[in-house]
Amino acid sequence: MSTAEKITLWLAQLRASGRAVVYGRLVIAVAGAAALVVPAVQSWDQLDLIPLVGVPMLLATIVLPDSLAGIVFLLVVALGWLMRAPAEISWSLVLTALALVLVHLAAAFAAQLPSYARVHPAALRRWWLPTAIALLLVPVVALAAALVQGADVPGSLVVTVLAMGLGTATIWFAAGQKLDRS
């Protein structure tokens, strides 16, 4: 297949895209842009490598949500924050975390569908509850971590990791997953 035929096929699939697929990729684009912009406008000096790697990975995630580009994007933004950001928990950290959660969930949704798929609204119900729980848990975990961090409680890292693990388990079971695969 020539390059022109591949482009023609891709444009035909794009024209045939269902609304759910387009909305999923739009959420990836908006949340990914927020995850890149929020850390970039902070007062601390962000690594110059973050936008150079993050922007192409975000674009690749929008086009191919089932590729490794989404994981690389999430890791680049998170590691960029961890390398240069101050240690205290701030609203910008919470906004970045919410944006990364949205990128992850939207990419997971878009990755399971071909670009031309038509999705019935009932199929979206499986995604609403885990998404709502995730978006509510991120600020709660951040607030709890900030309170524990400010109180100089021994083992605050353990408390934070346990809270994140509990949040992950809650989302897992809310999505209808089971521990037993038999």
C-alpha cells in the first residue's frame, strides 16, 4: 500500500468516526495539553526536555491511543514533575494529576475502539463510574497527603502509597473487574 493510499484510507476512517471516538480523543488532547501546560507555567524551572518529548507523545497518543506513546507521555510528565518540582503538594500538582488520570482513562477508552466505531451511549456507562471515582479520589488523596505531610507523621509515604493503592483498588472494582479470571 502506497503512502497516498494509506492517507486516503486514514481520511476515510476519520470521516466515518463516531462521536464517542472523537470525544475520547478530544479529551486526550485537552487533558494532555493541561498536563503539559500546568507544570510549564509554574515558578520552578521545568526541564526543557519535557515539552520536546511530551508534545510528540501526546500527538501520537491522540492518533494511536493503543500505542506505548500514552505511557511514555504519562511517565515524561510525572518524572518531569518529580525531578524539579518542590516537594509540597499544591493545586497545580492536583490539576496535573487530574489531567494525567483523564489522559489515561480516555486513552484506555479510545484504544479499545477502531476509529470508525459507533458507540451506543449504554456502552459508556461502564466508564462513567470509574472516571468519576478517579476524578474525586485524586483531590482527596492529595488533601490527605498534604495533611499528613504537614503534620510530620512518621511513615507519611506509607500512608500516601496505601491511599493510592486503595484508590486504585476502588477504581478497579468499580470498573467491574474481578480478581479471579477463571
